Amino acid sequence: MTNFFDGIAPVRYDPDATTDLAYRHYNPDEIVLGKRMEDQLRFAIAYWHSFNWEGGDPFGGQTFERPWYPQDSMRNAKVKADAAFEMFALLGQPFFCFHDADICPGGETFAEYLSNLDEITDYIGPKMEATGTKLLWGTANLFTHRRFMSGAATNPDPDVFAWSAATVKACMDATARLGGENYVLWGGREGYETLLNTDLVRERQQAGRFLQMVVAYKHKIGFKGQILIEPKPQEPSKHQYDYDVNTVYSFVKEFGLEGEVAMNIEQGHAILAGHSFEHELAMAAAFGLLGSIDMNRNDYQSGWDTDQFPNNVPEVALAYYEILKAGGFDRGGTNFDAKLRRQSLDAEDLIAGHVGAMDVCARGLKAAAAMLEDGGLETARAERYAGWDSAAARDMLANGTLESISERVLRDDIAPRPRSGRQERLENYINRFV
Ligand code: XUL
Ligand code: CO
């Protein structure tokens, strides 16, 4: 037990609450499109940003004070786990996520790392049982330590590749032991700073082999979860090999990983790549690779991965619209890979960030479900493409050649007549739901 959250009561659904720390929209048992809201949203809290991150930025260090600092001993790793599970019990979200480096110190040697990871896994398992909190995904931090400065799988040094492979094996074992539903691979430094010193063909081959090994090991140990790749265009690397959904898809095809991996798509990473979140979700759904999401947003002006809690209902609604349209989450969920702002020092801030995020997502989900049930967007879309329902149009697409089409254009005197895209009307339509 810690006393970090002393004075904070468990957060409950109460639409008429007069206090800050209540769910006004997140009602776990409410049925949305045939499923409990909790089972549609599948909320997870990220251990990394909530408990490891100390409030630093490029111009200043730690601002937070926590009973589990300094984070270099197993003793404090256990205090941190105590506090984390105290928060999970207060918030009542069903899942959490971790990097190995979040839950225990790395140690001096690989053997010490393994022993630390084992010890903390043993410590966390019973806490998961006691609070009923499940593991959405585990992952390895292959980007913070200086050994990873030139990448992990893509490193020019084969010893770093080996260390990374051994680390991922250990993290997959720990994830499987804790009943994780997914294993995530975000290529933190799998990219490069300058082409002047980089053999990008070789580095991509190394990353592809690494992924094939991960998939083979998943089958070897009978891990039932999904392997999820998380795209991000840059930061920390200038050029990242898993830039966006489309880039990851080409990688998946090239290395024969179809049907073996899916994607974890983060709102902020989509924005960094110059896309909207819903674009990335729709793209992944089109490829059959929509696995899970990190629902933390970026600041639109700063150009950094600011990892803020979501607070924009219309945006969130459009994201859940794509997710629900694709059939909703199976093993995936809604992770908040979100940090407090560095001036938000208090335990209450940590709770408030998550309460607000969960409420924004609940409102977005309800709006998305209502739009889907109403069917207005799909009807408008179907009307827009109705020309393609004709036999002639379908035949052209299936069997046409430039010559045969050219003959038909002349014969039938085809003359395209532009029609409105009706964007403003559709935007107004969305506003009726959000
Ligand atoms: C970094 C990021 C990571 C991944 C997991 O931008 O999003 O937290 O989600 O490594
Ligand atoms: Co993320």
C-alpha cells in the first residue's frame, strides 16, 4: 500500500455528479451496438507515461515527485506497482499496458535484467488477480538505453540485434505469463538520422527478419494474442521505417507477415504523419490490419509527439466510427499512451486526466454508434458511388481495356456531369450527433 492516492474515492458513473472525479458518460454496463460499453472501448492505462515519466522536457528535468523515485531499484519498482494498481482500482478500467523498462530497472547485465523482469512479473500477477485488471499488451523498451541509439533490430552492430531479440523473447514470455491479449512492437529507433552513414536496404532486411522471428516465437510458445506494429513517422528517428499504416502494410507484404500481425494505431502518430486519425484507421481496416489504438492526441501547432489525453469529442467520434464500422475491437482496445502536462503535479491530476479521457471516448463511442445506426453517412456514400452499380460500369472495371472503353465512350456519347460532394451537408450531419 502507498498513500499516494489518499483522499481520492473510486470513480463511479454518475451523470448528475457535482464533483470533478466522476464518469458522466462512461457507463461500463450500458449497451452500445449490442455490447457493454466497457467491452466496446476496452480501456487501458499506459504504465510508461502514467508512472515512469517524470515530467521532463528538452529544457528541463523532473517536475513530479513520487514515492517510487528514484526508479533504479526493485524496491521502488514494487512501490510503483503498488501505486499503479491502486490507481487501476480507483478508475476501474479493465486493462493496462507496459514496457519492460516501466515495470523494473534494466540491471547491469542481461542476466540481472531477466531476474528483475521475472521478480516483478511475479509481483504484478497477484495484483492483476486482486483488482481484476488485465493486460492489453506488453512490449520492450528498445529505445531509451544508449545501446539502442542506432536502433535495435536495425542496428549496424549485430550484438545489439542479439540483445534486442533476447529482450523481446523475455518480454513476450512475461506478456504471455500475465495473460496479455497483444504484444506491441513500436520501432522506437528503427529508422535513421542521416543517409550518409546508413544502409537502408540492409536495415529494413534486418527489421523484417526480426519480425519473422517474433512471429515464429509467438507460434512456438502458443501465444494467442495479436502481434501489433505501431506506426510512427519520426521522433525519435528522423526517418522511421514504419512511417504510417501504408508503409507498414508494404513491409508486412514484403516480409510475408500477412495474417500474422496487425497494427496499433496512435492518434498523435497519425497527426505527425500528416494524416487524420480516422484516415489511418480506415486504411488499416481496408487492409484487415486494424488491431488496437493509442487514443492520445498531439498538439496541432507544436509538431511534437505531445501525448496528451484526448479531449475532442467530434474527432474521437470519427475514430470510433471507423472502428465500429470495421466490427469493433476483438483483442485490441483503447490505450491512453498519454502524459500529464509537466505542471500537473498532483495525484488528482493523474486521475482527472484519465477520467476526462474515458468520458470523451464514451461520448465519442455513443455518437459513432448513433451515426452508424442512423446510416446517414453510408447512404450518402452509396449514393455517391451509385453509378458503379450499373452493369456497364462493373463490366468496364472487370473486363475493360483502354480500347474497349474508348469505343464505348464514342458509341454511347458518354459525357461526365459533375455532382456535388456535399461536404458541408455531411459535416452538418455529423454535428447532429456530437
Ligand atoms: C511512443 C509510443 C510508445 C508505444 C509503445 O511514441 O507511442 O509508447 O505505444 O512502445
Ligand atoms: Co503509442
